[in-house]
Amino acid sequence: MRLRLVHVVPFLALAVSACAGPRAHTVALQPTPIEASDLDARMYGAPQPQSYAVRQATRAVPVTAMMEDGPYKLDSGDRLRIVVFGQDTLSNNYTVDAQGHINMPLIGSVPARGSTTAQLSGAITSRLKQSFIRDPSVAVDVETYRPFFVLGEVTFPGQYPYVPNMTVENAIAIAGGFTPRAYKDTVKVTRQVQGSETRYELQPPMPVRPGDTITVTERWF
């Protein structure tokens, strides 16, 4: 009986080894790095997709697009100093009217809205040539910029004259400062950029441009 067991045990060991197949190799797995956003998604759930309106409202706008949007464009309320050399009756101060025009002797109404001072100078020169003034020389400068507006949570909301190099902080100070309910970190600014109305969120140190409408919102807590 013992002799049979001696022969059976090796046979069983071979059978078990054959069924198990080739010996498995041990592989060291490297930990996969987890991004912070993935960790937040695992802990708190995946973020919900934002609507188009929310994405547009929160998209970042480069500072160059906000502040350096090309040469200054004239609009209603700008007061100009126009000099036609050798023509004292034409040299005078002119204001861009509500229709965006200036009115000069001899040539009448000239469109100014959306033009730079150089472009307006060229338009006036062309008109004067048609009025039989030989080789006119015209210089156009902005004497007084159009006003800006401050609305919302400030002490004295309203319209104020623009001062060169003005910042949001300066503008709010002119309007009497923030009210106790004001949100002070950023303000909403509406600005005409290349003929279309554009809205930004600016911090107090950022510059203001003529014609801007600054809106100070109410804080929620």
C-alpha cells in the first residue's frame, strides 16, 4: 500500500503542474499619476458641462485685446481742435454731434464716428480740395474726450468727464467711491471695440477709455 502511494503522489503533482500551465511572472506595476482635476472628479463627481452663455461670459479676454484695441476712434461727445493752415475762418473747435458728424464752413457735415484723427484729417482735406482750396493742410487733435459713465453700487452714479490715463479705481473715486453693498474685486465695463459693443470684467488698476460704461455690481454676502 505504501509503495502505491509513493508512485501516486508524484503523478498527482505532475497533473496539477500541467493543469496550472506555465508559471506566471511577477510584474511590478508603476502607480499612474492622477491629475488634480481627475482627483476632484473622483471625489466630487465629474463637472457638469457649461452652457454657451456661461462659457462666453467667463472666457478670458487678453489684456492686449482690452486695452490696445487700435488707435483711438472718435465718437459723439468728442471735442476736436481742427486747424486748416492758412484758413483762419475754418480753424476752430468742433464737437462730434449725436449723429457722429462734425459741421464745418464750406464743406458742411463730415462723418467722424469710428474714424481716427488721421482719417478725419484726410476726409476734411479731400472735401476742401473739392471746395477749390489748393493743397489744404489739416491737423486734427482731440481737445476733450467724450465722457464715461459709472453705474451701480457707487455713491454718485452718473456721467463724468474723461481724464487721460484714468483707471477703474480713479473713475470710482470720482463717483464718490463704493457703497457698502458693492462688490469691489472687479467691475463690468461696456466698451465700443471696432464698431461693436464688448463687455469686460476689469480690476481696479486697469485703465478706462473714453465712452466706457462702468457698472459696479452688488455683492452676494
